Amino acid sequence: MAREAPPTAGLPLGMADLLPGGDADLGGALARFLAVPTVQVECSGTAALMVALTALRSLAPERDEVVAPAYTCPLVALAVAHCGLRLRLCDLAPDSLDLDLPDLAPLCGHRTLAVLPTHLAGRVVDTGNVRSLARAAGAWVIEDAAQALGARTAGASVGSGSDLAFFSLAVGKGLTLFEGGALIAANPLLRAACARASRNNVPRHAFWELRRCAELLAYAALYRPSALPWAYGAPLRRALARGDRVGAAGDDFSARIPLHRVGRWRQSVGVRALARLPDWLAAGQARAAPRLARLRRIPGLTVLDDSPAVDGAEGTWPSFLVLLPDAAARETALAALWGAGLGVSLPFVHVLPDYPRYADLVAVEDRSAELPHARSFAARVLSIGNSPWLDDAGFAQICGLLERAACGPRNPPLKPPISPTPGPAAPAARG
Ligand SMILES: *Cc1c(COP(=O)(O)O)cnc(C)c1O
């Protein structure tokens, strides 16, 4: 295998990023980047969400439910469970990443602590309508911007208009410390509650920080075209060969969520890499424009964009999400493209209740919910990495295969020959 495009456009690290010393105030640097007063750095996006939920619970101990989209990162479900809260699932709007407002309205009530609109794959989703519904029920809004660091609405960072928001600094989400998270809050009361929740619950834990330092060094060494076939492609193809889609998509999370402080060295690596992030995101946007135009010309393919409900949305483009016309077409495309070294993958394999290992984390009344739009989304979606290491020939190959998959078999199957012997009798018409 000569090449391997990663599934997202992660910012590579250089040797100079890894030197000791320098500014270790990653929170301050992120606050300037996001144009918000302060940013609280945590050891993962999941940890940032847990700190946020703990903070809100301290302000409203009687509220114990969290509403999240049914199609989201399973770590969200693990975080909610770790906080002793109940996870309620909201359907998506049809062919959209927006929460389905008719489904959301009855989920919001006196038990609702927070609602989590989720900016998946850099796409800006509707938060204004979600805020209105949440506020009417006395609940807070936490924007899950794990995959959307740098995305903006009318010039302001996503998340800055809601009560709380978190970003992930994990591998594959753009800027990375191997694992890391950033939490922002809209007002001083919430900021103080989050700072307190972190102080009271997050230990220093030198072992975990040391391990993350080693993992960050390994990432810096291996996140390059020459190493990715071995470091990313080989395990991916092994998982696919044994039929393990959850492993192939990276959805196989440990139920143990480490909580620890992020040390000075990793923060200083983040500060140095962050200086390159604006140019990196701009280059990603420039690369995305013609590729999006090409994808939009494929008949039958739906290309996910920022929500039409948001004025002035400017999402980021770590990857492109597309919807095939039906599940069979998506399977055809996946069979040809997943594991082919072109950075095609699934954001997540299932809606949360359809993972045997995570179904129990969902509130019991939602485990058998229909969630028709989210299920249809999960069955038809496919993600294409927007890495600079995916060259034009590779992208053209993806488009050709999507074109064929989206318009179905080129020649409709021949009608079966008329059988000389009568088949089973047709069932009598009902009615
Ligand atoms: C990755 C992710 C998280 C969790 O972030 P980590 O930094 O990996 O803990 C939460 N929500 C979504 C949508 C994610 O993609």
C-alpha cells in the first residue's frame, strides 16, 4: 500500500513543537483564538463534558437528565453515565445534523439538566432554536463542539452563544495533545462552577500525564504519509477483515474515563501548534471548496452543509459527510472504499441504542425509540477525510465509486425468465 489518507485533516506536529519550555498557558492561547474571556483545559473532550455536567448539577441537583442526539460519539453516553445522569436521546431532523425540534420539545422538562446540540465534522448546527426550547424548560445548553474547533457563526466561535461548550483536542479532531479538551462558559457564574468542579474532581495523576506525553511523541512521529499505512491503515484493515466495524470506526471506547490535569509540556506543544491552526483551517477550507462542488454534482448524493437555520455559519472541513440514497447504496460504497487507503470511513457506526455495548447507557424508555431520521442517517452516511494527503487522483477515485453506488446498478437486473411451472400462489389482496 503506497499511500494512506487519514479520515480527518488533523494538524501535523513538527519537531519544533516538541521542544521543552515556552508558553504553557494553553487556556490563554485558546481563549485568544476563540475570542472568549477564558478557556478551561481538561484532559479530554469527555472530561470537559463531565466537568460541565458536574458543574451544572451543583447548581441544579434536582435535574438528572441530559438530552443528546441519538447519532453521536459514544463517549458522550459514557460521560453522562459517569456523572450518574440519565441519557435521553433526541432524533435528528431529516437528512441533517440538527436536533429534530418536534422530537426535542417533549424531551425537555423539569428533569432536564442540559441539551447537547452537536457540531459533527465541523458542521455548524442550529443552536438558537435548541436554546429556546431548553431555556423554556429551565435547562442549560452545552454545545458539543468536539469536532468543530475553529468553526464560527457570524464571526464568533461556535459555543460562545450558549451556556457552555466543549472542544476535543484528541487525535483526529484538528489540533491535538493526543488527548485533551477545552471548556468555555458564557458567564462568570458558570465559569466559577466549572472551575470548582474541576478543582474538586480532577486529580493531578502523574501516570496518566506521562503516558499521554509518550503517546503525543508517538503521534508526532507517526502522523505522516510514510507511517500512516502501518500506524492507521493496517489496524483498520485488520478490523474490517474480522468484520469489526465498531473497531474500524474507532468507536470501541473503554468505559474507564481517565481524569487528570494536563501538564505544562503538552500545553506548550498545543500553544505552538495552535499558532498554525488558522492557516491550516483556511487551507482546509480552500481544499474543500472545489471538492464539495464536485461531490454536489453526484446525482442522488446529499452533501452535508452547515445548518440552513444558522445565519453566517462558517464551519470547518476536517472531513466531508455525505448521505447515499439508501442503505444498500452506502454498503456498496463502503465495500469499495473503506480500508482502501483513501480516508473514507464512518463517523460512528450506529445510533447509540444499536451498539450492544452502549445501549445500557441510554435511559430505558429511549432504548426502543424509533429515531427514524437518526437511524436513516447512520445507515446512509459516509465520511471522506479532507486531508492534504488525499491527492486529486484519490479524490476522483472516491467520486467515481460514489457516482456508481449512488445511481444504483448501471444496468437494472434482468427480469427473471417466465417460469414454466406455476410458483407459489400470490397472497390474496387485503382490504
Ligand atoms: C470525540 C468526541 C467527543 C469526546 O472527545 P474526546 O476528546 O475524544 O474525549 C465528544 N463528542 C463528539 C461528537 C466527539 O466526536
